Amino acid sequence: MDELFTPPGVIWRRVSPRLAVVRRAMLGAAAVVLVGLLAVLAAMADVAAGEVVLGLLAVGVAMAAAWWLVGRSVRRWGYAELDEELLITSGALVRRLVVVPYGRMQYVDVHAGPVDQLTGIATLRLHTASPGTSAVVPGLPVDEAARLRDRLTARGETRAAGL
């Protein structure tokens, strides 16, 4: 099954582990909000202490599973620049391989929100002639995102000029 998602001879470049830090921080913030809401609801509904403990335990188990899944997901993200196309792989539970021919690229977009900027990462998105193609590489170090943006733009222009 791995050969379906890993073509032979491809050397993957992985995204920054800082992406896991960002996603886990967001997960932690969501957990704090969820626990706060549970506390307010428990106080308003006069819920027994045992039920509150069970609710907190359920939140804890769900957060631990999500924490693990975030790490696994980030480790699966990768990309490879081949002669004629860009390969992007992702997926912790559901594997995915996206192949984008350079000649199909219309433009490359780089995005970094406030938390991304604090951690020095950015997301690169490829826009192609097909609206159904979703080609995104999150968690790139800023200098790598700029390098990849410039390189993909140049390759796309070269391939488009040959049409």
C-alpha cells in the first residue's frame, strides 16, 4: 500500500515540526474553552461531581488522542519537487498524494497568520487551472516557503511558455 503514496526514488522534504506546536496550541486553547463551558453548564444544571469528573475525563482522553494525531499528521506532511511536477503527501489516518504538473499552475500563494508568524512558519498554496485541485503545503519555514514559491513560479512560467 505504501507504493501507492510513495513513488519509487522520491525524496520527501518534510514540513517544520513547529506546525505541530501551532496546532497543539490551538488544541489546548479549544480544550480550555471546552472545560470552561462544561464548568458553567455543570454549575447551572447542578450536575453531580461524579458526572463532572466523567466529563473532564472524556475531554482529557479526546485531547490526548487529538494531541497524538496532530503529531502523526504533521510528520506525514511532505513535498517533493520532480522534473515535471510537484508531489504533496499528507494524512495520518487517511493518506493522500497530490500530483501537480508545473504546467497546470496558475499562481502560488503564501499565507502566514499571526500564530504562524510568531513561530516562523507559512502555508504555501498552489492554484491550478482546475478548481478541484487542492495543493497546500502548511508549516514551511518562512525562508523555505519563499524559496519554494519562487522556484514553483519560475517552473510554472517555463512550462506555460512552452504551450
